[in-house]
Amino acid sequence: MSKQVEFFFDVGSPTAWLAWTQLPAICARRSAELVYRPVLLGGIFKATGNSPPAAVPAKGQYMLRDLGRFAKRYQVPLTMNPYFPVNTLGAMRIATAAAGTPDQDVVIAALFDAMWKTPCKLSEPEELIRVLNEAGVDGAAWLEKSEADDVKQQLRENTDAAVKRGVFGAPTFFVGNEMFFGQDRLDFVEEAL
């Protein structure tokens, strides 16, 4: 496939979850490859001076309603994680380690589901292992892989590269050099494909 959608995401973002539930179908319809780009949203916020929507109370309340609207439109579950905000460093290192491997889709699905479908405290190593084991992969092995220096460096590089390309939040998508921000821009992503 020559067409690609680069998906810059952090599993701690509910809007990234909503986008992820739709992206595979969009890519299938348009014969495009979905390329995962795990990043640390907190690092992007710090580098760009951005802040989470909940930092503005009225915006945070509106966003909660809007998330519900999109979950209903997409016909997907969305359960607000009672531990939110969750430190996703461990989860995103695992996603980075899994990117491009045969287990990539299973691992990323398990992490997203554990944040927004059947929420748990994904910042805890034992929860990460449990979630991955229940998804049918070796959770302890993935946690060990995620602690390698090259994986940690790759996640930092992914985050830095995203900022250099103009990313200021998640989810962000690139089709070629064209950037789209937010799960509510998926129609433009599909149109660009």
C-alpha cells in the first residue's frame, strides 16, 4: 500500500480512543496502511505550551458531553476511567515496543480497552501485565521489552518528532504532509486518502 495514515496517539486520551475505533475501517475502505506513532501527550503539552481540556473547567465539561456524542455516533463503548488522569508512560513504552511487530494490534487494542472500555489503573505494572495476558500475549515479556533503553529512546524521539512536525495534542493524523488534529477530523483524513 502506498497510502498511509500516521496516527500519533497516547492511550490516555479519550479522543485518541474514539479515533482508534474508527481508523482501521477508514484505512480498509481507502486501501491505506495505519501507521502507529506512540507519543507521550504530557511531553507534547510541555513542549508546545498546550494543556489538557480539563484545565479549563467549562471546556472539560463540554468535552465530556461531546465524547458521549461521538461514542454514540460511532456505536462504541466509552467508560471514563475512574483513575483518570493515568500516568501512561509504561503503557506508551509498551505500545512503542510493540509498534511494527506481529503483536502490535493486539497490544494496542488491549491498552486502549483497559483505559476506555473496561478501565483499570494502567499506570501499575501488574495491571499492564494482567491486561496483556488477558489479551493473549505475554504481559511480563512486553513489560520487560518496554524497559529497554532503545524503546525509551524511541518514545522520546517519537514525541520530539511529533512536536517538530507541528503536533500539539492527540490524536493527530498525517496523510502525507497534511496534518489533521482531533478525532472529529476523521472525515478529512478519509477525504485526504
